[in-house]
Amino acid sequence: MTPKALLASALATTVLLAPWGAVPAFAGDDPAPTGGVFSPTYRHNTFERPAAGSAYTLAEWERDGWYAPSARGLEDRAVIDDSVPAHGGDQSLRVSYPEGEIGPRDSGGLAPFRLTPAREYYLSFWARFGADFSWGTTSFGGKLGFGLAGGAGCSGGDVCTGENGYSSRVIWRRDGRAELYYYHMDKKGEFGDSEPLRVDGGVVHYPRGEWVHIVQRVRVNTVTDGRANPDGEIEVLYGGESAALVTGLRLVSNEDLVEKAYLWSFFGGSTEGFAPAHDSYVWYDDLKVSTSRADICELGGCA
């Protein structure tokens, strides 16, 4: 039996529930690569359970050690799937984006999974756009997969005061152009700032029908006497290469750190023109969060 299958077998017999405010021992996680000790700042989800065809609801996330106070879209639009080759093992998570729908209530999903607060986190996942994925109808843009946030997760056109948190995600634009999308205290417009992903001098466009690897690193700025210092950082790595790096950020002016790993994926934009022209799907696999780069095997760790 493979290590991934052994993990799935163990998870199938483990029920782990905890209140939002608690700091549980994450028995559903893989052991941290160093010493095999479970770590509250390392988590890995392989989506090898439950059985293919099952909805991957908030209760199922909780069984695997991921805790959120609420969610949207998981009951109807997040399914464990084996219809396409997974990145690892036999299964992955398929998220659906129905034709004509935008926003997390009707498209994709949203869930703010709790992290043990830390100044810096890495978030790693694999994504596979469907072979006929629609980038939009008359407007083009959507949030992909998972992101990091702190505090109240400033987003959605909010003014980021330093007291209401920040957020950082990856998105697609027209023809699958890949960008970092982030909210911070000094954002230039009503909505968040964005930065194209570039590798080898060229702008990244997400391919359809193949797995791609994305890592996001967020380091929260320091604060001195209630003043936010401009030393925060956000970096995105694509296929193991640094594709966007923003430094000098002021994210918070209080004690908020990196506290949430969001499933934050839907079409939009705020108008129906952003909706997909037909039902579309993205598969996700091997989701990891850690305070240590060494835990992200794709970046040369886990030796």
C-alpha cells in the first residue's frame, strides 16, 4: 500500500472535531517531514477520502483536520473525483463553476480554514483547469483555489485600515492570464492590487487540461507603537519558480498575523459578464500549508 493510501485508510477511521477557537492536535495531517511529529503549523490534504463521487463538505474537511466556521458551495459544488488522473494518488477535489453564475454563493466555493497564527506561511496546491474551461463571457476574471489572509480578511472593495486584516489570492484574467491579487493598507484603487505572474520573462497563462503547481508565501509586516512598518511581503511561485514578489507592504497595524488559509474560488467580478459561458471545472490536489519552506517538497524540501 502506498504512503498516500495508508494515510487515506487512517483518515477513514478518524473523526476529529473542534471548535473554531480551539487549537486542536491535527491528527488528520501528514507527519511533518522532520521527525514525524504532528505540527500545528503544518497541514496536508491529499483528497484520498471519502469515496469518489462524495461531496467534500465542511464536515469532511473537518475530519481531515481543516476547520472553518462556515462555508459556501461545498455541499453542491465540491466533489471528490477520480474521473481525471490526480496529481498524486487516485483522487482529487473537483470544484464546479456553473454556467452564468458568479460569486461564491453560486460559483465555486469559499471557506476560511483556521491556521495557528504565525508571521509567515507557505500555501501550496496543484490545480488543473478543465479541457474546455471558460475564462468568462464578456468580462474575464476569477479567483483560483486557495489564498492566505489575516484578521477580518480585507477584500471585496473594503478599505484596508490596518485593523480589518488583509487578503492575498491568485486569479485568472482573459485567456487564463495568471495574476497575484491582494488587499493591503496602501492599495491604489477601490479594489485590490494585482501583479502578473512572470516566468523566464514571459507572463504566465494557465493551461487547460494539465496540472500546475502554485505556492503563495505571505509574511506580515512588523508593527512599532501601533505604526505599520513597510516590511511585509507576498510572493507567488509557479512551477517552482518565483513568479511575483511584492515587498514593502503594510498589511496590518495591529497584532493580526497569517491566520486563515481560504478556499476562495469563484467567477467574478461583480457583473454577470464575468460568468462562464458553460459549466466549467477545476481540480485541486495536494494542498499544503506550513510555516516552513522545507515542508513544501516541490520547492526542494522533504529530502
